[in-house]
Amino acid sequence: MFTGRDPSSFSDGLVASSLTNWLNQLSSGKSFHVFLYPIVIVGLILVLWLIYLVCRFLIFRPIAKSKFASKSLGLTQIMESRVLGSMASIVAIVVIDIGIDWLPDIDKEFVGMAHRVISSVFILIVAHMIVRIARLADTYYSSLPSVNRDHAFGGYVTVISFLVYIIAIILVISALIAKSPVYFLTGLGAMSAVLLLVFRDTLLSMFANVIVTTGDLVRVGDWITVNGADADGYVTKVSLNVVKVQNFDKTITSLPTYTLVQNSFVNWRGMFESGGRRIKRSILLDQRSIRALAKSELDQVAHIPLMDEALALEKQAVSGNPECGDGLRITNSGLFRQYILAYLRQHPKIHHTAMTLLVRQLQPTANGLPIELYCFTTDTRWAFYEDIQATIFDHLFSMLPVFGLRVFQTESDFAESETTSRKVDLKSDSFVPFESTPD
């Protein structure tokens, strides 16, 4: 049967026949997914990347650099928001989704799976673009001259991002397993109680962040004091869940964001912006040293700088009072109070008209009669403020003997040797006229 034929030629014919059958199967699509699907996937990814680059750098970027876009939003803000990248990705995904149906001899199951994956990627890109647009809007609004503060809509952006990503995850899972999103929402409804318990602090902080940022309650760099939380220093970070405060001893206190909404706290920003820092401190007078001054004593103190103004203020205050009779009865405590007022009005580092300035007598206590100074310094810096305050009280304490007054101290610390210590003391010759010094 095989006489006159070369056996090797017979084997070559079998190989050629097998190769022809394989090529026919390959062309008919029976083995397409085994060998060519990886090539198709890599090719789709390369085409996707190429379309993305073309759309972003050759179409959208020139549009963003146009005069209209640069004037209305600002080129820098558009570039930093990366919205152009999201738009280019959406165009590339849509083109690939349409083009995959044009590939010949592709298995329907592969096409269906590819469409589900592409739909999932499309949903994630759209969600990311929405978040980027929200951040761009926040940046644009915060840069307006009427607002001029960072992240004015930061709280709203946080809530929008949270909701958008939650919805995107549900839609992606629905697209991958080809189920309706209602299927997952029904399950989430049953688990809502558990989710509220698990994410309680996150949800509270998220909505508290909206109140804090939109209400401009706290900014990075503000000095805040939170009672009961050991937080007294400058805010270094305001995030979704945590507000970090660097205390003056350089320690860091981390507070849940909702703490600032649930509890009261002090923000010292208004003090710095006003340009005045309050002094509210009292001098406690020994009430036994308070008495009326004789005319001779008034004549003795009249030459002291600022005393003429203090005398005029005190005479005006007691004029017409029933206890005066046929003459003015001026007390050493009243004259001292008016002297303090005249001294503060002339002080170069005290606000004289823009803010409250008064010297008042408070309710007497077992520790003496409080004479309170209520005024504002022109320098809000901590060290300079303390120096101004200390210098003022140093001067006032040194002036007490001039008026025959004494600071209250406990009897164990002070023993009055004789009543002459209550008399006006003018033995010091060191008084010099009060001169204003430049700031």
C-alpha cells in the first residue's frame, strides 16, 4: 500500500494536516481565548493609555491654557486639581468600551466580562473626577478676596467624597457581579445599626468637620484652649477625624474633631486680629489704710507727674456728693484709682480709644479691696504682653506708699509697727515726669 513512497514524506503530510486543522480552529475562534486574549488585553491597555495621553496633553491642556479658562478659574488651580486627567481617562474608557465590540471572533463571555470591568473602571474614574471637581471648587472659593482662607468648603468636600466613594463601591460591585444596586442597599439597610456602631466616631467627626471648617471655628495656626482636654496651644492639623494641637510645652494633643462641637473651647484668633490683648488684674488694698486726705497732703502730692489730672478727675467725681459738705473730701483710694486711670491714658502701649479702658473698685473681700485694671495692650505677643503688664503693676505698687495705702497681706506676713505707716510718704525724691516712649 505504501510501495514506492518515502515514509518521511508521509509523516510530513500528517504534520501539515495537523497544522492546517489547528489554524482552522484558531481562525474559527475555538482556541482564541487561550493564546490571543492576553495579547488583546495588553493591546487594549496600550490603546487606552495612548488615547489618555492624546486627550490630556493635546486636547484638554490647550483648552485649559486658553485665555477664557485661565481668567475664569486659573491655570494653576486647574492643573493642581488634576481634573484634566480624569476627563482624559473618561474619554479613553468610552472609546475602548465602544471599540471592543468591533473586534472579530471574540467570545461573547469575554466581551461581557470586559464590558463589566470597563464599566467598573468608568464608575471609579467618574467618582474620582467628582471629588476633584469639588476640591477645585473649594480652592477657587477659598481664594476669593471676600473669603481668603484655606479650605473654606473643606467640610463639605469631605462629606461629598465620603458619599461619592460609598456609592461608587456599591455600583462597582453591582457591575462586576451583574446584580442590581438595590440588592446591596437592602442588605445595607439591615446592617445599618451595626454600621452606625462601628463608624460612630467617624460619622460624628465627619459632620463635625463640616461645622468646624464651614463655620470657620478653627484654622491651622490658631491658638485654642480646650478645657478638660489638656489642649492649650497652636492648631497644627485639622483633618476628618482629628484636630492636633501643639501645646506650649511642645507636647501634642490629639482631639476628636467632634470634641470642638460638643464642648466649648476658646479660640484666641480674635484677640490677635483685633490688635489688643486684655489686662484684667486687681490690686488688693488693705481697707484699714483707706482714709480721707487733708488739704496739706493734697498739696504735697500735687507736684507728682500726672497727679494734677488725677486730682481733677477725683474732684469731678466727688463734686456734689452729700458727704462733701462745704469742701471736697478726697480719699487716698479714690485718688489712687484716678491716678491709675490717668497713668493708663498716657501709657504708649495701651489702647486709649479703640478698646475699653477703665479702673474700677470691686466688691470688698476678706482679702482686701480689689482695684481692678481693665485695659488692652497694643502688643499681643505673649512675652511683650507680660512685660508691659508687669511694668505697669511694678510702678503702681511702688506708688502705693505715696497715697498712704498698703497692699493687703495676711497678718502672719505683715505686722504694722505703728500707725504712721499709713501716712502719706513723700520721702522719695526719685519721681521724674512721665514721658511717653515710642513703641
